[in-house]
Amino acid sequence: MDPDDLKARLDPETYRVTQQKSTEPPFSGKYVDHGEPGRYACAVCEAPLFASDAKFHSGTGWPSFDQAIPGSVHEVSGSSHGMERTEATCAKCGAHLGHVFEDAVGTPHETGKRFCVNSCALDFKGEGNEG
């Protein structure tokens, strides 16, 4: 995707997070406490990423999911900010979404994973509008 097109199309925070691997402040995102049924899609390319029934309240300050829609998210191991961690990126466009942790803090399921995702990297599609 053309960076100039993305800068023109995305708001500055979404561009910074998805293209420059930044992080929005905790408890600031619109989807932290969001609970409607539907799907969360990539804010850059609209690819479906997470079903709402995979979302749980982790208390971390970012939307948390215990699993992604199969094949929708790549997990990339690396180090940043002085720690080893796994980056979560959109499998379709490569946008930075957040990170994946194996601690499963507060997860209602048994996957053992916590996808900690920036709200601005997501668009929500309610049931019936999942296109």
C-alpha cells in the first residue's frame, strides 16, 4: 500500500499505530469496553480479524481477544522496547495491530493467548453489517 495514500486516508493515530508500530495510550481506545456482537476488522484494509465472542476484559487497557479468525493475523516474534514479545499484524496488509501474549490474563477460554490490540487498528462491524 502506498504510504502517501495511507497518510491521506487514515487519521494520524491510526497511521502511527498501524504503519509505524506505535501504541495508543491504555484505556483510551473506543473498543476497550465495547461489547456488541459482530466482528472486528483491520482499520487499514477491512479484513476480518476477530469475532466479538473472542473478546474479553483483561484489565490491561486495550481490547483483548483469546483468538483471531483463522489465517487473519500473523504472529511475528521479535524484541522491542527492551523486551521479547510477539507482534500481531494483519495477514492481508501487514498493519501493526498490537501484541500477543501467552499469559491469557482474564481469558474466559482455554487458548492461553491474549491478543492485546490497539482500538485504532480496528473497525467494528455489528451483526448484520459484517460484509
